[in-house]
Amino acid sequence: MTMSTPATTRPSRWRRLRRSPLTHLLLALVLLALVQGFLVKPFQVPSESMAPTLETGDRLLASRIAYAVSGPGAGDVAVFARPDDWAPRPDRGALRTAVGWVGDIVGFGPSNQDALVKRIIGEPGTTVRCCSDTGRVEVDGVPLTEGYVVDDLPFTPGANDCSTSPASARCFGPITVPADEYLVLGDNRANSADSVIACRGASPPAVDCARFVPRADIIGKVVTIVWPFERIRLLIDGG
């Protein structure tokens, strides 16, 4: 009887551990962390810079595996960690950091991740400028058709364009995108702090004014809006 006691005690403790709500909670957190680390990352839109494609407060899923085989492409709506040279990172206290850590795992609530969402326009090595004679953004000399842009900056050929003084605020570049970096713009061009915010309207065109997003800072490709209910939809080919 004495020899059998440890054998019966150990399974009993193991069963209690498996049935513990704390164990279930920890396993759920680990699973969520793995899903968000390797598959999809939830994200809340912080501003109106991507309207009307994305509205302030929209909750998204960004696919991490979308770029596992091929890199980010022009036209993609992508979530990325704010690069250090875009703005200083906020200083958070210990309690706020702890709460944000939980929010990052479960995908809701406060987050420690200072992330942004924009549309990729220029891939590494491409040259981006605005504007064509009709006010369109050009990539390597080819004008883009951007049906997703609704509230663009004023541009009138011959009266308020890139040759007038002052130049249209829509104008920038040409800008050549460095290796392993991307040029991004908001769909709401009139209200977007994006790659070319410091370049617009300069006459002659400003030099070294653009800011880029390193490939390492890109978190994933936005694939769907999951909340609010009336806006749930897939983003096919950038929305």
C-alpha cells in the first residue's frame, strides 16, 4: 500500500492541473500569442488617413503569412510598426505597459505596439512622383488609377499644378525608393501623415524629404475588416 500511494497521487495532481481554469487561461493566451505571432494580427485603425477604405476605429486582421513567400506589393494595404524616424515612441509606465502586453496578446484593449496602416505605392527601386498632367501619381512614369482616393488635394491643370507658383499641394518628387524600403500613402491624401507629407507642394521639388517604411517594420497585409458589424468585409486587392 505504501508503494502505490505516489502512483495514485501523481495522476490526481495532473488531472487537477488539467482541469484548472488558470491552466486553460494560460493555454488560451499561449495559443493567441502563437496565432498573432505567425498567422494574423488584429489592429485598430487609429485615424482617418485611410478613409473611406478604412474608417477610424475599424478593427482589422493583418495577415503575417501573406508575405511569407513574396514580399509586400504596390497597392497592398499594410500595417507596420511606426519607424523610429517618423515620430518618437511614447513613454509608457509599468502598469500601462503590462496592460498593453495583455491587449497585444488578446487583440483587444490597450496596446504597446505603435502601429500605422497605409497603402504601399512605391516598392524598392521604383521612382514615385506626382503629378502627371492630369494630377495622378506616377510610378516609374506610369500614372496610377486610384479609385480608392476620394478626398485628394487640389489640382487644376494650368492654374494650380506642379508648374505653377505656388505649386499644388498634391505635387511631390520624383522620389526613388531605397532598397528594402517602401513608400506609403494614405487613401485620404488631404489628411494623411505619410511618406511624402514633408515633400508636398515644394517648388522646386524638395530633396531628401521623404520617409520610408523598412521591410522589417511591416507587420502584415490587411485582409479583412472584422468590426463594426456593418463594415465587415474582405479587402480584395487592396480594397
